[in-house]
Amino acid sequence: MTTTNTQKQELQEDIAIVSRLIYGNWMTQVTYVFAELGIADLLFSEAKDLNFLAEKLSLQKNYLKRFLRCASDLGLLSYDAARGLYELSRRGKLL
């Protein structure tokens, strides 16, 4: 069976829609928790390290680090590995 360009395009569109359905809730939840915890407020003026954030938020570092990685994937912040600091992005400043 030969796949036409139209069929390939339809499949790509369907995959994109299903991906949004699967990951849409995840993105909403990460954004909500980021805002609810006030992470943007803590990072607004300057970059901070994981220890500072965990202490201020009263969270375990290992869980917070995983969460911050998710927030980074959404473009809410960035991580400078050389300095060990998290910095708020332009998008994150909107929160």
C-alpha cells in the first residue's frame, strides 16, 4: 500500500492534535504550580540557586529540581549549569 502526500499530511496533523491532548494538561499544571508557588516572584530580580529556592518554598530539592526542569522545558526559566543558577525568562516574567 502506497502512502500519498495527503495521507502523510493528515497523519502528521492527527499526531499533532493527539500530542496537544496528551501534553496540554501537563503544561497547564506546570504553569499553574509555577505561578501558585510564586517562583516568578523569587526569580524576578535576579537568578537564584536550587538551595535558595528549595528553602524559600519549603520543598525538597530533588522534587523541586525535577519540577524546574519541566518549567524550563516550557520556557518559563532557564538554568545556567556553569553557575548553578535558575533565571526567569521573558515568558516567565509574565507570571
